[in-house]
Amino acid sequence: MTRPVALVTGGRRGIGRAACVALAAKGYDILACDIAEEGFAETAAAVEAEGGYFAWRLCNVADLGEIEALIDWAWAVRGGVEALVNNAGVGALQRGDLLAVTPDSWDRCLDINTRAPFFVSQHLARRMVAAGAPARGHRALVFISSANAALVSSDRAEYSASKIAVSMVARCFADRLAEEGIPVFDIRPGVIRTDMTAGVAARYAARIAAGLSPIRRWGEPEDVGRAIAALVTGAIPFSTGDAFHIDGGLHLHRL
């Protein structure tokens, strides 16, 4: 067990799966969690094809008690964890009028997209900074926010609010962990072809073709996975707390 280990939340499909595979290709063993089992077999096969060890468990990261159990498990499986990818997330229960947002949808987004990555990171970081913690490779924390950390989508205000909030969480962890030699990064995906965007795929396809982003194509989960792996493995060593836009230039302010 000399390979570094990465823990990926929401790792059974989409961006989570792409992160698992990209990190395995860079020499990491992978641990993953998600709220359901479907998709883990495919993730396991893809990770193992890259030469990585893979293990997973069910976890609802909105439950603080389950977070503690998750970190206990992850630390024990391979004798420590070097990297964390906070990927698990949800969208608004229903897109629509800002004036119709419900407390249930608001709480769901903030609990899963903001509170969960904070406490997953807190529990793991405590172990990472303790005496004797392993450092078998580059160590890093990654938070997956969104282009909506900067771009307004009032038809899903709760989602946008949760993503700008988790972006600040990433910056706070970057400040705290810099002295420990652990960089922290905020990844802001744009329009990525995943289950989350499947319901509005036709709408986005038309807008992309019309020039929504300067690079006129869908983003793929692998685009985000490769960016995560590059940052985790030290491709940009004199950086922490930065937001990296994986969005085809969507974030650019254009006239």
C-alpha cells in the first residue's frame, strides 16, 4: 500500500467517475462513496483498468453521522488518505420562479452542496495534519463548485447560492491548510454532459450552438476529471485557494 489514496464523494458516475479514473491513471488508489449503488461496477472496472485499487461504500453526506463513519472507513481501508474530491452534489428540486423556491429545496442544496463538503473536509483534514499521517504522494483537497458560483441563474437560486458558498469554503480551507503543505482548489464546471443536465439537454445544446461559451461544445466529465487529477498531482504547485473554470470560457464577460 505505497500508492497514495484519493477519496471521491459522489463517485459512481459523471464527474465523480471521471475524477476516479483520472486519478487512478496518475497513480492513486481510489475510495468512493455515493447515495446509491448503481454505477459503481462501471467505475470500479474503469479504475482497475488504469491499475488502481478501488473500494466504495454507500453514504448520505447530508447526514453528519454518516460523514464521520465515512472518514473512519476511508482512513482504515488503505492506511490513510492523501487527496479528497468533494464532488457529491444536487441541483434544485425544480427550476422555476425565484419566488416559488421552497425551504425543502433550499435546505437540500445547502446541506449536500455546502455543509457536507465542509464537514467531510474537516473530518479528513484533522487526520491529514495529525502526526504520523501518510504522505505517499501529493496531498490536496478539491471542491467542485460550479460556473454558478459566479453566474446568476435565478431559476435555481438555491443551487447558485450553495455553489458560491462552497467556493468560499474552499478558500477558507486553503488558508488553514497552506501551512500544512496541503493545497486546496475550487473547480467550477460549466455545462457538462451529466445526469444533472440531461433534463435540459436540448435547451443547452441550442444555446451552446448559438455561442453560449466561446468553445462551442458540451463539456464532458473527463474534461473535469483531467483538471482535478492535474491539480491534485501538483501540476500547479504555487497555487492554493484558486478557482479553476472548466467551462469552455463560459465565465468570460463578453460584449
